[in-house]
Amino acid sequence: MESLFFWVFATVAVAASLLVIGQRNPMYSVLLLITSFGALSGLYVVLDAPFVAAIQIIIYAGAIMVLFLFVVMLLNVPTEEAPSGHHARLLGGAGPRRFGAVLAIVFVVELAWALSALRGTPFPPGAREATVKDIGLRLFREYAFAFEATSLLILVAMVGAIILARRER
């Protein structure tokens, strides 16, 4: 039964992710990205990682996607338009596609390197499983600065979006 859920969630995650980049309307892209995050959370549940699934929903589908949705609605961008004139000549027809292909190759190499580094057991023998309390203590003791820096970055992004979207009177 778990195998069936895995394939359903994996199919939804891949299909929604592909549809995100294929949409011209940014609102649909945001909603499909939320769907993809939800399917990814379901995959974490199938893999017996409920804490990571809850964090996926709370942080990504909850907070960050609401921020994206807010920015898209604030900017009131109905559809994506193809570059024309000077920008089209500057970018070249396949420039962004080449850049995306190079990034995809870099990602695949990095993923292969990371998976090769995972050989062996991830935990030493006799190590106990980390609890939610252990994870929380470690996150807020060792990585408190990263949380504060991220919140400041999101605040600056929101202020920047408001400034860009304001209309001159």
C-alpha cells in the first residue's frame, strides 16, 4: 500500500513541478508549486519522516508560498510576456535555455556527488534516533543566526516588492 502512495505522490509532485514552469500565469504557477510542496510532504510521510513533512507544509506551503502569492498579487502581473526589442536581442533566443541547461547539469553532478557521499550508514552503530526536541534545540542553538538572517532577508524582499509595485500619483 505504501508503494501505491509513493507513486501517487511522486507523480503529482513531478507533474505539478513541470506545470509550474509551463504556466504563463504566475498565479497558477504559485498554486501548482503549493501542490508540488504538498505532494512532497506526502512523500516524506510515506518515508516515515512526519516531522520533515510537517515542516515542509508549515514553512514552504505555508509561509514562503503565501509570501510569493502576496508578491504576485501585489505586483498584479497577469501573464508573462516574451521579451521584445532590445531585451530580445540582448538575451538571444536560446540564452536562458542554455543557462538553464548548464544549471541542470551542475545540479545532476552535485546530486551524484552527494549520493556517493552517503554510502555506508548515516548514523554510527548504537546511536539513538533524534527527537523533535533534539532537532529544535540544535536548530535554535547552533543555527539561530541563520533564522534571524533569513527573516531579515524576507523583510527586505517584501519592502522591495512594495516599493517596486507602488504607483506614482
